[in-house]
Amino acid sequence: STFSSISATVTAMRSGSNLPQERAVTIKSESAMISYEATRMIFKRDANGGDKFAVAPKENVNGRIIQVSMHPFAQGGLRNVYVMSQRHGRGRNEQRQVAKESKHAIKYNERLKFHLETVKCQDKAALYAKYFNISIKKAIKKKQQDNQPHSLNDVPHLSFICAEVYRLKAPSCPGGFRYLSVEKHLDGSYEKWNN
């Protein structure tokens, strides 16, 4: 399963002697931005049941212009986190995002696999959040029909941000591309919950 695959990878990375080399980065809260031509990729299952990324429908290859900070502003157990922005509609509407990339130097042919497992995990988490919300809604309706007191209205609605993968045209990177997991920027205080 996706969860056990990610868990096994993290365990191996934390304890194994074959630990991939960590990228040398400097964490900076503010950093100059670099522009890239980019393509949004989507997760797809092929006819043989294999998982892969493909150019999104109606996406112009290298048709997006994005900016990514030169230095990450944060770092997690597996990823470096960068500020990212892209403009829509002739540069008028800027969308703030975050971009994540492995903090380890991953072999060229493994770069998309790293993002694939993350996207599969996020898709599953979003599905579980949807099931949870439906279950709470049904429970509230049942309690109301039965005129039973309940405190289910205080249960928060769950939502999950799913990342997209962008392929950046980057001649200095192996194969001429850099791959980033891209998410909406969340305003406010952020607290990470890992177990």
C-alpha cells in the first residue's frame, strides 16, 4: 500500500546505511526568486495498471511561468519547502503557492517516483476526509430525526490539500527538468502534525 511504502522509505532513510546524500541548502525566510517555464502534470493509471505522471489535458508544455525561491524557507523530514508564485491572465493575478522537493539527492530515474508516492498518499487522505465528513453529516441527520441531543455540530469539517506536480524546464538539472510538488499557500500560523 502507499502508506506502508512511504513508511518503509522513511524508516530506511532514517536508519539505513544507504542513506541518500542530503542536498546542501541554506534555510532562509526570504530569498530571491528564479523564473522557470513549467508544465502541470497529473497522476494517471495506465492500461496495464501502472501509475505515472502525464502532462495535464489542455496544458501547454512549458506554458506556465512560475517563480521559485532560490532557498527553501522550511524543511521537513523528507522535503525542502520553497516559496512559489505564478501569474495568470497576462501577469495580473499572482497566485501564492509552496513548492516541495526532496531534501535528498535522488537518482534521475527516481525523481517522479518520489512525488508519485506522495500524491497517492494525499489522494487517499482526501478520500478518507470525504468519508469522515459524510459520516458526520449522516450522524447529525439521524440524531435530528430521532430528536436526540448531540454535540456533532462541533465536529470540524475536514479538508485536505492535494499537491500537483510541476515539471520545470531547468537545463542545469539532470535530463533538463526539475520536479516540484506544488500546493496552495496557507495563510496564518502553521503547525505540522506528524506521528
